Amino acid sequence: MARPLLVLSGGHPYEEAPFSGLLDSLEGWDVTHLVHPEAEAMVAGGAADDAEAILFYDMPGYAFSDGTVTSRPPSDGFKAAIRRHFGSGRGAVTMHHALAGWADWPDWAEMVGGRFLYQPGEVRGREVLDSGYRHDVRYTAEICADHPVTRGLPETFELIDELYLAEIFEDDVEPLIRARHDFTADNFYSAAHAVAGRMFDNRGWAHPRGSNFVAWTKRVGDAPLVYLQFGDGPKTYRNPHVRQLLRNALDHVAGHDPTIGAEGAGT
């Protein structure tokens, strides 16, 4: 019997048909795909309550207009539904721009294990600069953990995808994959500059060196969460290694790891 999977998207542009192809490749899952802004109210109303896992490919809580960005927190009902999901021991996979979601809900960053900022702000009581982005980076992904999520993957594989220079809570996550790339300001562009209409610009932006983690796992209470930074567009959606990672990650957070015995299931 197919397992119920809730997929959330919206708040950030993406190519819908290729992304649907990625979802269609998830054998064994009964997919319900909700898109913001309607998704927020539907989750608050109970849409996530029966899901064995949630796939977050969304970036809600922002409004971009005339060179400015404003943000807001989710509704109390949405917050309660997400906490209820994790509190039941059921997990989630977060992909790509989900790292930037809900800028005004600090608990979200703690759940995911990091935060991408579109403007300078405060993270964990510390003032930080806006984050960085770089599209179409050709790089090598290197497996750095023997884990059910990386099962069946080669030790290294090649990608052409977007990378982030963001706030990653390295001490709170278990790294699964690192990118062989130099995570310095010279190799990224300022998100705040992009919001202001100056795309692909890093002038005067002195962001400190960042983390090379591009996939990790952590706990949200008693529930597992996996973050995969991969996912900027169709080339990545079609990548067989990314598809394998996503299948493995969903199995893991739903407690269906065939590589572990019943005693360790869901851990």
C-alpha cells in the first residue's frame, strides 16, 4: 500500500512540470501536493495530520515588491500542525530554498538546521549579513557519512546546481554530503543585492566563509529531518543520484530503512 506523502511548494518560482516528474519518480508514495498560499490554511486545517512524511520544497512568508522584501510568520494553526507532525515522531525532508522559509519564525530555522537570509538580520542572537547564492555551479558532491540516506550512492558524484552561502548550524546537524567548492563571498552573490535589483552582484558584501554541508540529518524532538540543498531546476530533478537521495531520505524519515533492523527503526 502506498504511503501518504504531503508535498508543499510555492513562495519561490520553479518549473512545475519537471518538478512533477520528480514527484512521479517516488514509487510507493501517495503524493498530495499543496501550493502556497492556499497550502498554509490547508495544513492548519489538518492536511498534514495523516502524512507519514512531509516534503518541504517551499519558501513561504515573503513578499517581494519594488526592490524590497517583507516577511511574516505563519499562522498559529500552521505552526501547531507542523509541531504536531514532528511531535508524533513522523519526519520530513526539506529541499533547497526551504532553508529560507518563514524568516519570522525562528523555530523553523532550528528545525531545519540553518537559515538563508534575504536581508541582513539576527540569527541566534547574532547580527549576520544576508546570504549568498550562485546558480549553475558545476561541483563534486562527496558523501561523508555511512547512513541510510546515502545508501547506494557513489562516494562522489557530479552536479550542476545552485549553491548557498548561508547560516548552517553545523554543531547541531550530522553532515551527509559536502560540496567540493570554496564557500567564500568571492564565489557567491548577495541576496540583498538581488532583491534590490542588482542580480549577480557581490560588491561591498563581505560575507564570512561558510559551511560546505549540502545535505544533513538531525532530530526535531523525536522525529528525523533531512535537508538536501539540491533542487534548483530540471537538471537536478532529473539527476539519478538526487532522485535516489530523495527516495532514501523519505524512507528514512518515515522509518522504512531496509538497512536497519526493527530495533533501530525510526531512529
